[in-house]
Amino acid sequence: MLTEKRRELAICTWRVAASGMSMGDRVCFRLAHDGGVVVEDTQATLEGMSDLRRRKLNRLFDVLDADRTGQIDAAAAERLRDRYVELAGAGQSEERKAQLGEMIRRLWTEYEQDGEPPPCDRDRFALEVVRDLRENPDRVIRMIGLITNVVFAVADLDVDGELRRGPAIRLAEEAMGLTPEEAAMAWRRLDTAGTGRLTYAEFLKLATEFVVSEDPEAPGNWFFGPY
């Protein structure tokens, strides 16, 4: 479960990425007085989805569908979990690898229905995310936090709260299927300051942009590489 501090940071990041954003008849956000996110004037249909959002969600689906079966099911989620735990390497403690596995399991079981998540194809996945942007933004916040935490659990090798270029590119190549050139390009897009490192807060903002933003120039669009 996200810590309360990180959940507050996720909500704050959501506000930075989404406040004042207008997406025509698709998605519009505002922050309520109690700190919650209110989503208004939305249309959660595949037909109403922008080309940019659909391409990004297709890219995320491809990352989760590591075996390229065209569906994400419980078995695929387990294989993905095992792959990421293996990538975490011998340098990570067994406790940390167990936490990583649990985070990936929770990312999948967010979409359980009656205790059993059904197989999810590309269209249903896109529709579920867009529907959640309208009806269940808290689940989207959890998903964004889990994605960020998984990446850090694998690639923040010295557990100092910063992601460095080398481990991030290795993760992109070995877990996301990017070529070395694609991984390097994605990092350049994400590391806008050119420092060779990203803090947890910076990375969380990029993950939020990937899910929320309709700005074609948003750096976070490159969170999972070319789309």
C-alpha cells in the first residue's frame, strides 16, 4: 500500500499535471477543497479517446503483456512479477524483492471483479483506464504510485531515492523491450535537466503525465519509451 506521504505526493503531482487541463469532451480535472480530485465532463469510450492517449495506453499494455499474447491475465501478471524480481538482482534483499513482487501483484489485482481479475485485452485495458480517470481517480493515483514504486524497486540500486541513467536504461531494455537507442532517447526526454538522475518526486510527476496528460510535448509521455 502507498504510504500516506507518498499518496499525498501523488495527489499533489496529479494537481500539477492536471490542474486547469482541458481535453475537450474527453477528460477535465479540478481539485476539490478537501484535496480530492474531481473529474468532470468526460466520455469514457474508445471512440472519444484521443490518438495520443490511445497510443500511450497501447504502449503500457505492451509493457504489461510481456509475452505478447494480446491479453493480460493472472498468469501473465505472475510471469511479469517474476521477471521484475529477477531484474532486481542479487544485490537486493529478499524482503525488498518480496515487496516488489507484491507491488506488481497489486497492480494487476486493482482490476479484480468478485475476487478474480478477468483476462484483459488491449481495448478493455484502455477503456478501464479512461473510465477510472472519470469515475475512480483514486485508483488511478494508486496505479501511478505502484508503477513508480516498481521502477524504483528495480532500478534504484542503492536505495537512495534517486534513479540513475544506467540502471534505468537497463530496465527499459530488459523489461520493456526497448532497443539501446530507444532507451537512450526515452531517458533524454525524461531527464529534462540533463543531470543523469531523477528523484522519486520527479519520476512520479513523469508517470502522472504519462497517464493524465494530453500535451504531446509532455516529457512523461516517454515514460515507457516510444509510443
